[in-house]
Amino acid sequence: MSDSRPNDSQAGATSTGHVRRHYGSGMELAELPWFGLSEGRLRLVDDQIGPIVDVHTHLALTYGRRRSVNLLASPGPTQHYLPMDGPLDMDVYQNRNFTPADLSAMKRDLGLGSFTRGGMRATHTVPNLLSEMAELGLRCSVVLPIELPILSHNAETYLEAVATTPEIISFGSIHPHARNAADQLAEQQRLGARGVKLHPAVQMVAADHPRAMALYPVCAELNLPVLWHCGPVGIETALGRRRCQLKHYWRAIHDNPATTFILGHSGALQMEQGLELCKSYPNVHLELASQGYPNVERIVNEAPIDRVMYGSDWPFYHQAIGIAKVLLATRDKPTERRLVLHENAARLFGLELS
């Protein structure tokens, strides 16, 4: 029997030739030619795709009591903040798919829940990330800790948790107001950190704040790329939203040409400014997590393609969602597909994926 599935150039197309962007549930991504369902799990079934590197994931973030979540446990399936059994609109910025109940549960889990051992965060662990990676052909994921100025040990905890897991590499993180920041970054590098994660909206320090500006030359000296959360997303606090406006990133990039910067979410709801930064400065890379399909397609077509990388923001979202957008945006573009899915990240982080 011949395979009735569409070929790559037809993938995701409706009868009118338009790319399908709306799904009754996230699990309907299995209708795309690259995916399938097995035992109720979404899997990559096209062995011509890959390897894949996800440069934007997280494990459970913990504040207050250290190691309140066992990052090496597997207490049941991953509870993504966006459930895969709900409708999925790939046309919009990804958090627009949250229902009010989803959003409330996520904020509760990341707020007071971050001081506890339970909740959805208890499933955001190394084994669960590895399980999803195996189902989708991912060879490597980058986990990104986020540090507060006090009661925070996420970088050290992440680095320790993945130390013997070659499929996962960890960034470090530092709060710009932390004491002895340069020494802490050097120690994190010694422990295996491949870069530094900064989150202006959570850490409440803009990218061009003097304390943040002092970190970038240190990162350059240590050869640690900086991955920022970049741009407003619409569900953060008002104060956090002000601190991650794209206007705060220009001077940091311009004044630090020796530092490699990765714009997490490609500027989020200010994607056009993020795209312009990547076009204007050779030390800027774009990471695609959460962007809607039209923006992913535009970035693939307009950005310097050797500086664009796939990311998912797992466990907020299933890793398949972002993969599907990249695959749809790179139909009949095998070179761009390879670069975005793995080659750019492998080159930047020195990964061996053979």
C-alpha cells in the first residue's frame, strides 16, 4: 500500500493550499507527515528529520528551600503548562493559547508553588525531559536556570542534575545585583555551564542596567553566550514588562561586540525589533520559542539563517509545537532546516551530534 500522507512540500496544507494553523488539540499535530501517535504519545516518525537541538528549556525552578523538587525523579508524565489536549492556534504568540484556568494554574505553580515540593513543577525533571526528547528525535536540550538575588541556587542545582547526562547541557545564571558576580560565573563555567541565562522580567533588571552591563564583558572573557528572555509576552507583571522592552537591549549589544547574545523568543511580541537587531549586529542570534508560525516563517526567510535556532520553552510547552513550526516554515528548504534545528546550535555550543 502506498503512503497517502502528503510530501514535505505539501505538509500541513489544506485543500486550498494554505498551511493549517489551527488544531482541535495539540495532539492533532500527529496529522502532519513528520509525526504520529503511539500509546497516546506524540512522536516524530520521520527518520529524515534531525538531529534536533532545543536551546530553550527549563527544569523545575526552586526558591527558598534548595532542591525542593527532585530533578532526577520521574513522578508521572510531564504536566506542561499548556496542556496538549486543548485547542492549539499556531498563528499567534504561543501563550495566547492559555485558557484563564491554564494561566491561573501556571502562575500558582511558578509563584507560591516554587517554594514547595509538589505541583506541576514536580514533573519538570531530567527523566521527563529526556523522555520527550527521545520521542521527538532530540539529541540535546539546553536547560536555563534563573537566579534571584537571594534564596536561589538554581544554576548550581541544574549543573549538578545534568552533570552525567550528555544529552542535556546547562547554562549558568546570575542575578545582576548578586555579590561577586564575576567569581560566581567563573565557578559556574568550571562546573560545566555553556552560557548565562538572564531574565529581565523575572529578575527585574533591564538589559541595559549598569549592573547588567558590567556582566557582559565578563561573559565575553569566559566565552559564555548570554541568552536573554527578550521582549514582552503580555502575561508578565507591569514592572517586568517595562524591563524587557526591546529598547533596553540595543545599547547592551552595541557596546559589547565581543559578547554573543541570544534573543530568547526572538523579541517575543516585539519580534520585528529583534529581527532588526539580528540583521544589524553579527553577535546576535535569534531563538524561536513561542513565536507564531507566520513570524517563524518570516524569521527563516529574512534573518541571517546561520544565527537562528529552535527552542521550545519546555515545560511551558510541548517540544513538538516548535518543531512543527520550523518544519512547516522550512518546507523545500533543507539547508535552512538543518541550520535551525541543529547545526547553528551545535556550532555555537561545540556539540558533537554524529
